[in-house]
Amino acid sequence: MMDHADVVVIGSGGLGAATAFYLAQRGVEHVVVVDKHDLASQTSPRAAGMLSHARSSDLMVQLVQLATKNIKRFTADTGQPLAWTQSGSLKIARRAEDVAVLEGELERGRRLGLQVERISPDEAHRLHPFLHPDGVLAVMRVGDDLYFDPAQVAIGFVRGAEARGVTLLPHTTVTRVRIDHGQVAGVETDKGTIRTPTVVDAGGAWTRQVAEASGIRVPIIPTRHQLFVTEPLDGARADLPMVRIMDAAVYVRPCQGGFLWGGFEAAPRQLDMDALGATFHMKDTPLDAGVIRGMGELVQRQFPMLLTAKIREHRGGIPTMTADGQHIVGPAPGARGFFIAGGCNVAGLSVSPAIGAALAAWIVEGEPPLDLAPLSIARFGAAAYSEERLKQEAAWRYHHVYVSM
Ligand SMILES: Cc1cc2nc3c(=O)[nH]c(=O)nc-3n(C[C@H](O)[C@H](O)[C@H](O)COP(=O)(O)OP(=O)(O)OC[C@H]3O[C@@H](n4cnc5c(N)ncnc54)[C@H](O)[C@@H]3O)c2cc1C
């Protein structure tokens, strides 16, 4: 095992792999990616692969625009395949209060140059014949939105990074980041120590454990999220728009001749990664089909097919939620050289090509390429949240994902 590096990236999911790739692209010579499991094997390949431009802040729209640019040039940059389809999306309001949220998103979208428009429920039905307009009050169409194959992103960045000289260490567990006098000094693993001045904690559901071993609290709550993929259905074309139903927090997108769908339930299952044990693997995430069916019942009027279509795949994983629904990106206060890329809020894979690029620029240049202060861990304050309040707010954010994104 190499004994020193310029940067050690902990985690080879979308966030870590993208950061490693863009560090190498910027010419950083000694980058190491450490992962306790197979490379790119945990939450990232289990995602739905949807990318949404309708966000609650200008910064997030800008990051998503950068992510889209990097997704479209992914193969040219990394030499690896990535299937993506710009099908656009329909965001559906069924309650008056959600219409107001949509109006705000339309205004921001127009101002930032997105292809957004308000369309009638009948027009939405014409664009997506599986979507019934009954009970629909307002619809926003976002032409920029796309979906991609989630299994190709992290591994593509990993292989692209490797081709640029990044060292990959799968099946190697980081036990502690050593911090001497407020400066990162090295990374201790079960296979030895790597001296380094800079680490990126991109440990996904374990981000918190990795940081806490060095006394840094990352206020995130690992939260189960799951979806179904249906068997092929007549008329389920790949270019049908994705659909998000705001109040129910249910999404549907074309997938392999059928549909992929899931939702954000009101009382999500929050998980303690320590309790799951040191060897826990995402494939063993405790799944519950009844939760997804319950979400399907909430949108039965608009999507009766969700409850009748045969299910070919049920999958899930453990993304992490924050108290305000925003990611945590940037340096940890009090530990020079310790960067965090976490708090994915079930949207980290799609934005990883932007966060990875921004973090790499930050590490190399010493400052971020755009103002990422709203994503700083410092926003939570030194007092931090009590665990109970954090869990409550994280659960609220999870269920209100489409009205507060
Ligand atoms: C069902 C589902 C649907 C989703 N849909 C979407 C979507 O449509 N769009 C979207 O953008 N996002 C979606 N997400 C969320 C998305 O999957 C995550 O935001 C993203 O994958 C997070 O990437 P990551 O790199 O943080 O985590 P991961 O991919 O889990 O990678 C973290 C890595 O860190 C490693 N690691 C942890 N601790 C250590 C340690 N101590 N030592 C060494 N290695 C360690 C792990 O082994 C793992 O490989 C979805 C998630 C799920 C579960």
C-alpha cells in the first residue's frame, strides 16, 4: 500500500469518485480512493438516476446546470459509457399551496435560463398518456431534466480516475483520519496508514462515522429510500417525461420499457449505521414493499397503472438527510485539509459531477469556483442540533422533498 498521497478520497460512490476524477483531471498527481467495499457498489448504483433542475435556490440550479453539462460530456471526459435521456419532466401540483411553489420555481427557472413552462393538465396527459389529469391543479414542464443509468456514474468516474493515475484501494476500511494540531496528517486504515494533508470524506451513509472518529460531527441522518421497477408495458416509451407529484412526493420515470417509481413517505425509516454493524452492505438494506405500495395509493387517481403493473425489481439504499434538505460540501471547521461531500438528500448522484468538480477546484485553487457557503457545514452552528430534533427535521425534509427542494 502506498504510504503517502496528496489527497485521499474516502468512498468511491458518485461523490467521492467524481472528486477523485476531477482532481486527477486538474493534474493532482497522487490521489488515492479508499473504499471498504467493492468500488462504486453501495448507494450510488441503486439510485433512480433522475436529475431535476427545479430547485429552491439559485446556487442549486447553477450546480445542477453544471452537473448536466458534465453528464453530457461524461464519455468524452472519462472514456466510460453513460446512457442518459433528456426526456424532460412534469411537476404536478394537486393543492393550491403547491401551485404557489411551482410559480416560484417557474420564475427562478425563467430567470436562470431553464426551459420551463406552465402547461395545462390536459396537455400533460397528451405528453404522458399514463398520467390522468383528474385532480391535477397545475403542471410545470422542465425541458432540461434528464435521467441516466445510475449504475454507470460512480464506476465511470472511478475508471476514468484510474486511467489518469489515481490509485484505487477497494476492500480497505478507513478507521480514522489523523489530525495533528488542527491539520489533517494522515488516514489510518485496516491495511496501514497513508500520510496526506488532505482528505475528502465521501463515505455516503457512513460519512458521519468517518468524521466522528476524528471528533467532527456531521449532522446527517441515514434514511432508507426504495423504489420499484415494473415489467415492460405497452406505450412506456423512454422519452416520456419524468413525473413528480408534489404533495404525495411520488416520482415516476421510464425504465427498460416499463417505469421506475418510488416516493418519500411521511415517516421514513432512519437507520443507525453503527447498529447495522461494520460489515453492513447496501444490498442488505431492509426493504418494505408495503411502503411503496402505500405511496402508489396516494396517486392512484393520476397513475392507476402503478398499482397494477408487475414489479420486476425492488431496490433501495441509505441516502442521508440534513435538517434543511441541502447538501454538506466543503471544509470542516477546525480541521485544515478535511473536506466533506455528503448530506445527499436523495439527490447526490445527479449533482455529483458538479460537486466533484467544485470540490476538486476548491482543493487545488484554495477557494471554491462559486460561492458554496450555503452548503457549508458551518451553517448548522457550533451548538448543532440535538439528535432528536435533527431526526425530526430530516424526516420532514424527506417527505417534503418536492415542495422545499
Ligand atoms: C432508491 C434510491 C433512489 C435514488 N434516486 C436518486 C436520484 O434519482 N437522483 C439522485 O441524484 N440521487 C438519488 N439517490 C441518492 C443517491 O443514490 C445518493 O445521493 C448518492 O449515491 C450518494 O453517493 P455517495 O458517494 O455519497 O454514497 P455511496 O455511493 O454510498 O458511496 C459511499 C462509499 O463510501 C464507502 N465508505 C464508507 N465508509 C468507509 C470507510 N470507513 N472506509 C472506506 N470506505 C468507506 C462505502 O463503502 C461506499 O462505497 C437515490 C438513492 C436511492 C437509495
